[in-house]
Amino acid sequence: MLNRKDEPKRNGNPDEIIAFLGKGTRFKGVVTYEGTVRVDGHIEGEIVSSGTLVVGETAVIDAEVSVGTLVCGGKMTGNVTATDKVQLLNPAVVTGSIKTPALMIEAGVRFNGQCEMKGEGRTELMLDREPLAIAAND
């Protein structure tokens, strides 16, 4: 039997990917997790986490998403709420509303929907890697 001192030490790195849904895989239902998850497959349903969701270029997400941070390069349909930030990378296609205090959109991204940026103090909006500071409307 292993004692606590014999257990392998965990890195504790919040950016370490703890799960991966690869290209060609499909999941339907509710996904909940802690940490960082990368998706290159298809998810339909709901995604809930205080951690980071990384959506790869081959991913298709049809879901209501509530996460800490979203980094998206794939196709997403549904509403997104991110408590920390949303980063949309080329060639992402996002259809739905986004609520986040910080939004970064790279040139070439297609975003069709509404965006609500509320937070404490200042909110950052980055378009094509040029930051603009915008006061939050609380």
C-alpha cells in the first residue's frame, strides 16, 4: 500500500492539459472538469469548468460553454461565458454570444453574435494583436 509520501508528485501546472478529445471523436452530454482540456473532436451539449478550454482547428463545438478561459481556433456554435478571457485564433468561426471581461480576436476569425464585456475596472479588447483598453460597464 502506498503512503502519501510515496505518491508521485504532481506538477500542479494549471496550463497542463489533463484531458484530450481527439479528431474524429464525438461526445454528447455535459462535460465538467478542472484544469485545461483540449478538444479536436466534436462536442454537443454543455461544457462547464473554472479552468481552460482549448478548441483546436478541427474541433466542432455545439454547446453552451461556461469556463474560466477559452482559446478557440475551431468552429463553435452556442453561447460562451468566460470569467477570465476569450481568445479567438484564426481560422475560428464562432456563432453565438460571448460574455467575458477580456476578448482577443485574431485577424481572419469570423465571429457572428453579440459580445458583452463586463468586469472590474478596465476591460481589454484585442483585435489583430493590437490591444485597446475599454472601461467596463458594470
